[in-house]
Amino acid sequence: MLGRVSRTATHWPSFLLTPLTWNIFSMSTFNHHALIQTISENLAPFRKAQPAVMQGFSKMANAAMTEGAISAKNKELMALAIGVTQHCSGCIGFHIKALHKLECTRSELKEMLGVAVYMGGGPALMYAAEALKAWVDMAPTESASKVG
């Protein structure tokens, strides 16, 4: 019979304890500045080992996010909605950062999160709360007071 499994990093199988996962366990995932920095740093060796893959991913991301019939801000809102429904803290950090640069309002964010929760249920609600916290924590000083 299996006992209760602890969710601490010390009880995870060693093959899952990479520098990235250890950093995630050792810091709050709500520190999105540090999380996205750690992700970027931990991907550096992968970028070197798989340059064609990373260049292809970057090219695809740029093509997908370029403004067209849909604005860049709406594309970032969609990307964040997917990150929330897929339970991706790193995605939340990267897309919140982009949304601040695109001058998204808190009202726009909250409305999108409502749709994400509708589609993703209770688990998405937990990540919507994380996104709302990241919005505040990652706000540039001049946009921290945006209405919404």
C-alpha cells in the first residue's frame, strides 16, 4: 500500500530534480520576475544544444504574435488564457510581462481571466489568482495604478 506522497522536492524522484525544478521548489512560483529569469537561464544550455529548435520556436512565436487582424495585445491575452488553463506559471510570468508592455488594463485582464476560468474550471481559477498577483507584482511603477 502506498502512503501519502509529500509534495516537497526532497521526495521527488531524482530524475525530476533538475536545476529548473529545484529552483521552482525553492522559491515561490508567485515571484514571476525570478521564475522567468530562472527559466531563461536554465534554457541557455538547451539553446546551445538545440539551436535550430530554439530558433524555430522563436520564429514561430514571432510569427504567431505579430499584429495582424488580431491585435498584439489580444494575442497576448489569448496566450495568457492558455497559460492559465494549462497551469503554466512560467507562461503567466512571460505573458503578464508582455501585457504590461502592451498597456493592457487590469479590466481587460480580469475579463479574459473570467473566460479562462469558465473554460478551465476550478484549476484555472487557482492560476487566475496567480495571474492577478503577478499583474500587481510585475507592474511597472507608472502602470501600477491603472484603472480596472
